[in-house]
Amino acid sequence: MFEADDELVVVDQHSAHERVLYEQTMAALTGTGGAGQRLLLPLTLDLSPEELEAVEAYAELLSRVGFEVEPFGGRSVVLHAVPNPHPRFDARRCFEELVTDLARGRLGGLANRLERFAATYGCRAAIKAGQRLDPEEMRALIRRLFACELPPHDVHGRPAVVRLPRHELERRFGRS
Ligand SMILES: [Zn+2]
């Protein structure tokens, strides 16, 4: 929450970060891709057959956002590298949620495959609601949000920002 010229601005941190990551991911998918961080201890995950299929179908896009995935026999895969979109990022959880979403066709309303992937990744990789950010992280997020092409909405079409103009607050406090 912060004060602007003549208004109070409230930001939904998940929606805001999701928007930032969506645009970053679209750039990574259509450009050179983003590098993942190599793991000293690779993560092994067991997937359902549908999820395994999704990993194969989206292998190229997963590697472009930084997930280096290798089949490990049976239904297991090994993650050798993962993206690092923020300090509290939980790579295993993000990968599991992302792959489940991809297998189920979540956000299927987006016709374009790249957009659908970027929206799903953005949602799952973003800061969660309720995670505590320090003031510098909040400021950085807000700067990145307002540098986006479409700042006010997240990938689900919900607003990322609510503005309360001074005159509205004054009216509600019976001062106008
Ligand atoms: Zn979301």
C-alpha cells in the first residue's frame, strides 16, 4: 500500500508479480530464453502419466524459463536447473503446480499456447498472497509492475491495483 499524488494505492502482490513474470516470460519464450540456476542437489519428482506427458509436450518452453528437466525412468523426472524469480521461490512446489496445471489445461481460455504457458508459469512462480516482503522488495515489485505494458490487471483479468482517491476517502469519512 502506498500514497501517490492524491490517492491511496493498494497493490495485490501476487497479481502484481504474476503480471511482471508474465511479460518477462513472454519475452523469454519469444527471445533467447532465461537461464536457470543449476542445483547442486538435483530434485527428483514422481509424476502422474498425464503430468509426464505435459512435461514432454512443454519441454522446450520449460527449459526457456529455466527448468532443466530430464526423464529418470518410470514416472520420475530430475530437475537439474530451476528458475529463480524471487528469494522465497519454492522450485519443487512451483514445478509440481505448473505441471499439474499444464496437464489439466488450466487457463485454457487463452488461445495462444505461449500465452497460456506464460500465464500458468507466471501464476505458479509468483510471490504468494500473504508472503511477507521487506520494504525494498515491495518498492522493487511496484517499480517493475508500473514498467509493464499492462500494469493494472493480472493474467486472470483481476485488478492488480486498487486506487482510492482522496475525495473518495473524504466522502466516506463525511468530510466533503
Ligand atoms: Zn495467479
